Amino acid sequence: MAGAAVAGCGGGSSSTDPDRNAKAKSFTLVITRNAIEGGKNTEEAEWITKTVIPRFVEAQKAKGVTAKVTFRGYGVDDEPYKTKMALDLKSRSGADVFDMDGIWVGEFSQAGYIAPLTNVAGARADTWDGWAHIPRSVQGLATFDGKRYGIPASTDGRVLYFNKRLFARAGLPANWQPKSWDEIIAAGQALKKVPGVTPIQLNAGTAMGEATSMQGVLPLLAGAGAEVYANGKWTGGGTAVKEVLGLYSKIYGQGLGDPKLQQEAKGRDKSFAAFAAGKIGILAEGDYFWRDVINPKTGIAKMADRDQAVGYAMFPAITPGRAIRGQSFVSMSGGAVTVINPNTKYPQQAFELLTFMNSPEMHKARTAGTPEITSRTDVNTEILKGDAFLSYIAEKVLPITAYRPGLAAYPQVSTALQEATASVVSGKTPDEAAAQYTKKLEGIVGGAANISTG
């Protein structure tokens, strides 16, 4: 396991001088990410080699500086890439600027492999003008213990999708936006009267894997006013977790969801096909569901009338104002973060490259022809103006979103939460499932002292 490799090997980064070689008239930098021309994430690789590098070198030349920048690409699964980054950083080698999944940031920080941007690049890391265009919620993707470790380039969001045609048959509004969990249940009960329809698909159980956590438990937990990890402690099976499991109990105990679908190895894919066929009323998913699953032209479960038949709404708090940060609506997001190797010989030049890669011009070049949600509001406003759905995610969802904790224990904690939902779907009470979760959590995170009551 790469996580074990990271967690067990401290001593990566050393204290650094942000100004070393700052006035160098020539320098060499290496960029790495899990992308390779002609293979995995080929567009990203081509963007770096054909746009970022030549334009950055040209900009440096205009300042009288000779820059040599090379790209070292990989085309492997995430875990081998993660292990390679960890081993490079542990040995104080590797690329100067590299990408990592946001969920790894805390883990790499605790191992001593990466450092806050202000430690690496100095005070200028906090005064970069780009921060004003990246919502604080999105900056959270690159933040650990209140400090920024890199810059997120893009992100996503989770929403509730609903079938407007089924809603019309159930007497529900086409502009539905539930303001509480009770309103979700009420919509489910109305949809239950429509023959042949599963009212709600809320991912549950371990067969759905991380989709249960990201599309179900975690946004609901945020809606109940808690996060899975906060203030140095993991959230146990207290009030918030019981409320989340209570909603699962209502959905699957009242026949508003299909419990068998949650247990099938391909249950998630089947839920996609069922929604596309007009057999599911409400489905919780990420924005890729719109872009890549039910896309009328290229989707894996094409939905010819998607633009007319599918609505979308934000996850509500359990009741208005009860969500994290006093919000009334929530979401969960993920994405990659570009960071600087704290062992770089050229920290100031690496920071210039990092910010150059995340400038409006480079974001627009990267997304040309394939609109996606970037981390920058100024860029999104321009490139998404013709896309109502992605604009909705960028403008409504990202400012209220949250992220998973980037800690080594998280995958096991996530599985424990998935198991708790499976218990409730199988008939256990929320209190029983919450108690089992707390017991399991104690074993994962080193005892009750590391757990809050939630």
C-alpha cells in the first residue's frame, strides 16, 4: 500500500531558504504529473510540453533569464504514482513542481515530504494575486492544518440530479430545490406513487466504494454540521452520524430506494443506466455524471433528452443553517493540487512556474475545446458562459463545498462509514450502526482519544 509507504517513512523535507538562487540568470526545473503523451491524460501532458514550457521559457527570456524546463510524465495507476512521489521526496530528489491528489496533502505533510508554500517560497506565496480568484472553499483542496501547500487547478462538485418528467407525474416542481432532508423524503414519497420508479438512489454499502462516501455519507455529514475529521479528531458515531444513518434508514426502510442495487458489484453502473432510462427519480452524483455518464453524445449511459429532462439541485442541510459553517446547502469536491518540492534548488523560480501554470491564460489554454471547472472564478465566468450546468457548479456549488481529509487513515475510515450505511440498509437501527462504526473507528485511529463525539 502506498499509504503505508508514506505514513511510515518520515524525514523527507528539510528546512529551506526560500531565497536560495533567487537571482540566478539561468536555472533548470522539472515538472512531473501522472500524464503522458499518447497515453494517460495525454491532453495534460501535451498542454505542459507544447504550451506551458515554451511560453514560460519565453517569458523568462524576456527578463534576461535562461530557463530550461523539462517534463517527466508518468502513465500509471494512482497508487504507483503516489509511491514514486513519496520515495522521491523521502530521498530529497524528484521533480521541482508536481501534481498530487488533494487527498494526499495531509499525509505527505505529516510525513515531512512537502511543506507549506510560505515555507518554500516565502511571503510572496501569500500575496499571489490568483488567490483572490480561488474561493476559500476550493483552496481547502490544497490546505492542511490551515496552511496552503499548493494550488488546485481544477475541481468538481456533487449535486442531486432529478428527472423532471417523473417529477411532473408525481406533482413535483421542475425547479425543485429541497431546503431540508424532510423535503427529500417528501419528494421520494411522491415519486413512489409513480409505477416502475425507484424514487431515490443514495449510494450505500461497500460495493459502491468511495462513491458511497463522496456522493452520500460525506455531503450528508456536512449537512448535519460535521466533517469526518476536524480540529485534530475523527468524528465518531454521535449525533451527526446518527442523523446521516437515519436518513439512509428512512430511504431504504420506507421503500424509497433499492437495497439490492447497493450490494451489487456493478450497482453504480446499473443505477446510471436506470436513471438514463427514466426509472430513478433522484440520484446523488458528481458533475461528471452530467458530463460523461448521461451525455447525449458521448456518455456511457446516453440520455438523449438530458438537457430537457434532467434537473439538478444542491444538497440541503438537515434543516436550514444547520450545515458546516452555518450553511444551508453543501457539497463535496475533489481534485489535484500542484505543489513545489521543498528540496528544489530554485524555490522562487519554481513558484513562478507554479503560478504561471495557474494563470488565467494557461487555464484557458488547458481547457480549450473541453470546458471544465477550473479553480479560478474569473476563468470559469469566461469559459463556462455557454454551459448552464457547469456554470451552476462553479457559481453555486463550489463556494459551499468541502473536501476529504488528506490523511493516511482516511481510506479505512471511509470504508467503516460505508459499512455503517450497509448495516442500516440491511435493517440495523442507526444507533446500532453508529455504535459499531465508533468501535471500528477506535481501532483505525488509535483509540477514543482521537475521536470526537460528533
